[in-house]
Amino acid sequence: MSAVRVYVPGDSSAVAVGANRVAHALERLAREKKVEIEIVRNGSRGLYWLEPMVEVTTSEGRIAYGPVAPGDLAGLFEAGFLSGGQHALRLGRPEDIPFLKNQERLMFARCGITDPLSVEEYRAHGGFRGLAKALRMQPQEIVSEVTESGLRGRGGAGFPTGIKWKTVLETKAERKYIVCNADEGDSGTFADRMIMEGDPFLLIEGMTIAGIATGATKGFIYIRSEYPDAFRQMGRAIEIARNTGYLGPNVLGSGKAFDLETRLGAGAYICGEETSLLESLEGKRGVIRFKPPLPAIKGLFGQPTVINNLLSFASVPVIMDDGANFYKNYGTGRSRGTQPFQLAGNVKQGGLIEKAFGVTLKELIYDFGGGTLSGRPVRAVQVGGPLGAYLRADQLDIPMDYEAFAAVKAMLGHGGIVVFDDTVDMAQQARFAMEFCAVESCGKCTPCRIGSTRGVEVIDRIIADQDRAKNLRLLDDLCETMVDGSLCALGGLTPFPVQSAIRYFPEDFDKPSRKAAE
Amino acid sequence: MTTAGQGEAKAASHGTTSLWDAAEARQIMETYRGLDGALMPILHALQERFGYVDDAAVPDLADLLNLSRAEVHGVITFYHDFRRTPPARHALHLCRAEACQSVGARALEAHVKRKLGVDYHHQTPDGRWSLGAIYCLGNCACGPSALIDGETVGRLTPEKLDALMREAEAGRLEAAE
């Protein structure tokens, strides 16, 4: 009998809740019982409340069990889990779990299914078809296809990806670069990490297509240092791609060159801002640059540079393979395609939900997420990371759409959703937004560098009920200065969480006086 | 040019540190000087080897990369990761970001500060633990999270964190490979 394939995610979030301990214990037990198993360290399916989720290959397909602790394994063996036996932790076929079944996975089609470092499996699940197609096309045709798909930058700003590529294609230069922003610093986001750990060839394919489309021969992936596993995994995948002809001086025998290098950040949130990231890649302080010139014209080392979010690159292989029309059939309004939403924080079923734009926040939090983890009512939801606005529980009918969010002074950002229950103190959340800005400001613009520190102080005075009305006006004024006087999104958007907290949760800024009145 | 060895991330260094060795440091610098934008990969490699970047490296780096000493100093001090003094024996970084706050990170923070008797950016007087703040480990659906000697750990409670810290002290923290 051949060895049974058992999947134990190597995803760092699964590991953080014990996946390595499970894998080691499983290996030990199988040896003791003289059962032949082959353990595959797959990516995560993104059903994080079920991690570590172990899957076995059976005659009825893959059967999942979770969340598995090392202590559960003896019982699982007894229950015959290697052939899909009944057990309290048995979840059935993962694709039948509603959380997964109700998604529209294009980008995450393979994540959690394949062995992340197997080129064969990547290909068997549709990988590298987009690249093969791109290699038969003219650069202008590739760029048109991406433009036509309606793909917008997934980092937060939502700028059309095809326009960026077109600018780089049309700018004449000796050298051009492709840069991937994998500095996924927003709290509540982990989609980039999941791709790098669970389906790294997808990023390699997307970036290679960008290179072929724009005439760039060199790419860099800038990965935050908080993601050491993703950094190592990408390095291994690049090495494998090089050895199998997908990267190098002659990509798949096309005569076209493209190669990649990974680079590690060093704990600076600001390096997720594209010009700051380029400075950091050049070996400098991550201080942001004035724009113009745009990076597409004068980017890395002064050369034309495509700099995109990881998820933008990861969207491209599907667009090339299935066509712009297929892709833009998903979505709503000017937000086309799918977005991996990341449901996090105080939520019962947290994880990755890839859906077409247009799904509502309520559907994500309640239908997929099952409400809060604590069982208490949802009170506040922050979408789009630390610079995103806080929304109230009665505002959750909003569709996930760039324009719908902009209309209420909020933003989708990188698609992260953080849920808070009714124990949250929104004055503290507003204070934290300013504090975070003070910690992470690059220091270039005075309103951001100094204003954030003053912001913390003013909020402290409001919380202590010192000249409350006057300080609230002062805070408003400070926020306006930061919005208007900062070059980049850090100083320019920090007021969003602050002002939304004041606007939608005014009672939290008025505690001492209310107490006195009681 | 391969991607190998460009600093295997911040906390991989814990437990493998030793005294600063200027000659070895210069060798490390030589290894990576050919990379585009070599300063960051070199700094990571130095910190990986020694646990920190000694001020003695600054003139050497400036000389090697044709930069001013001020520029090198500026880069080392800009990034939160780079240390200029030797680390404690164990490093605990608590995630302070919003997703972890929503599931009890503030209470965990109070517990740790009480337990260690130090605030962020400080070491315990016996040099056993350093306490750092980190803003998101991408473990946001399994919070609250922390980084202990380079390993991300999640779904923490004060009791679970205490147990993991004891494991780390005993040298058998098994979160990663």
C-alpha cells in the first residue's frame, strides 16, 4: 500500500497555533504504529478558526479534521482518520464547508490545496498557463488585457494597474524594474503572507508577466521582516523557478530574460508606501519621496519601475489565462474582479474570504464570520488597516466597493476587516491611531511627525475631560492639517480612524462628564 | 545573484549571538557588497550573526559602500529592527495592533509588563528577557499574537504565554520547524 498523503499546513498562522507540533507528533505516532504516511506542508485554506486543520487523502477526496491538537492524534488514529473515519473533529470535505463553498476563489484557487513548492502541482492546477499565453503576445497586448480587466491596485489606492504598466512600457530606458510590495503592514491583513507561504509560484508568475509586458528584466520582492517564513519560502520558490526555466536569462525558452530577488524590510510600516519602499530597497532610510516623478517614470535606482501590491500581481495570471472579460464579469461598479477579504479580530470564524467586489460587510462578518468570538454584540469595525475608518454596527450594509467606501470617508485598503465587540473603548482606539502614526512616521512632513504626537496629547486631555469642547475643536483642526499637509497616506489618513471614532462613537469621548451627571 | 542569507529575519538571531568580531563583520560586509542597495542586506546579516549592529561597523560600512557615516547611522537608527546593543537572552515582542487589541492584547500587555517588571524597549535587569512592541504579525485571525525568540505564537492567554516563555527559557520552544 502506498503512503497516505496527510496535509498539515506550514502556513505561519497555523504554525502559530501549533501546526508544527501536530506535524511532529503525527510523524512520531505513524512511525510507532508502522503506518506509512507522507506529510505535505500545504498553505492554509484560510479557515483559521479550524487551524491546525489536517487533511487526509481518501477515496472520497480530501477529508479535513480540525482544529487538531497533538493530544487529539492518538484518538484520530483510533478512529481511522487516515481513511476518513468518524471523529468529533471531522469536518468532511473542506470544499463543502460553507465558509469555503460560498467563496469565489480565483487568486486563491490553489492555496491550501497544493504542495506550495511543487512546480508540477502548480501546473496541474492551472499554474503558468497565463505566463505561457503572455509569452505568445506582444507587450502592448498584455498591457491592454490587464487594463481591459479593470484590475485596480490592491494595496489600497485602487489605481488602475494597466495604466501603470503602460507608462513603464512606453518609457524608454536601459533598465526597468518590477517591484512587489509585500510589506503587508496593515493590522487585519494576511493575504500576501498566505500567497507567499502557500502558493509562491503565483507571485513569480504574475511578476514575470509584468516583466514581459513592460520590458523589465529584474524584479524585487520587498517582504516585511515580520514574515520570516514567507521570506524563506519565496527564496526557495525563486530558486526552484530558476532551476526549472521559469526565471532566468531565457524564460521558458522565449529568449526573454526575467529574474527575481527577495529583500527583507526592517520593521518600518512606512515602507509599505511605494516611494518609501523604493528608498529602502536602495539601502536608504525609508523616507518618502515627492511625486512626481512617478515611480513608473523614475522609480528604483532612477529607472522606470512597476511597483504593485502583491495581490495585484497575483491577480494577473488568471486575467491572462481566462481573459479580461472573464475577470471583469466579477465585481460591481468600477471595482472589478475579486478581492481576498481578510476577516480578523473578534470574530468567530476568522480567515480569508475571496469574493467578487460588492459583497456587503454584513455578509462577510455574519454569514461567513458567524459574528463575534466573544459572543457579544459587534460594536465597531475597522476596514482597511490602521488608516481605515471605524464603522458602526448599523453601517454594515455597505458593499465592498472602492467608491462606496470613499463616499462614507472610509476605505477598503488591502481588504482587512477587524471586528470589535461592545467592550471596545473608541477613545482609546482613536488615541492608538495617533500613537501608531507617531511611532511609524518617516519624519518628512511636519503635520505627520509632530501632529501625531500632539494628537495623542490632545486625545489624552479629551479623555481626562480637560476643556473637552475646546480640545475636540483643536483635534479637528489638527486632523485637517494632517490631511492637507502630509505627502503620503500615513499622515494623510491617520485622521480617518480618529475622526470616524469621534463621529460615530461620540459617547466614548464624553465619559467623565457623563459619569458626573449620573 | 541568489537570495540566500540576506538576513533570515529579525529574531532568528536569538540564542546564536556572540561578541562582536570586527574581522568577521568585515567578511560579512564583503559577502553582500555586490548586491544592489547592499546596506540593508548587510545590516540584516550582521544582526543575524551578532544579534546587533555594533557602532564599530559604521565607519567600515561607510567606507565600503561609499556613503557618509551619517548616512549609515541614519539607516541603522531609522528601522525599528536594527539594534545597536547586544540583545537579552530571550526576546518577547507583543503585537499591539488593532486585530490583537480586539481580542485582549491590552490585557495581555498589562500582564507581561507586570510579570517582567519592565516597559516596552527595555530588558529585565537580569538580562533574561527583552520586551518589544510589534505592529502586526499577519496572524490576525488567531490573535492575540506575540513573537517569542523569533517564533510567532497565537491565541494567547496570560497562562499560555507564561507557559511558552517557560518553554523558551528551557530551550524547547517548538512553534516552528
